[in-house]
Amino acid sequence: MANLFEQNRNYVLGDEELNLIGDRDKLAQWRHKGMGPAFYKLGRKIIYRGADLNTWAEASRVDPSKEGAA
């Protein structure tokens, strides 16, 4: 698995790299609905770990060659 995010880095809202998976509003919607990548809420601060983002991205991966195989 290729990592889209740095494994040992923490990402906070406003970090440009988070736009890869969604803008600030989309991430807020997912958090509210209990969807999207795992996160920490420390007071009002939202923190995403790179390892959690990579795990979520891998679980969201679609392999077209396996989708049409019967």
C-alpha cells in the first residue's frame, strides 16, 4: 500500500493535504454523521493522524479489475 499521508504526522483542519480527501465542510459533515477517517477532538481542535488517514484511504480504495470480475 502506498501512503497518501505521512504515517507519523498529525494533520489539523486547515492543512492543505487534507483537501485531498475533502474540504473543511465535507470533513465536518462526515464527523457529524460518524463517517470518514478516525480523528481526535481535543477541546475544539480536530486532529487526524496520518496513519488513520492512510488506513481510511486504503479501505476506500476501489480496484476496477476486481469490480467487473465474475
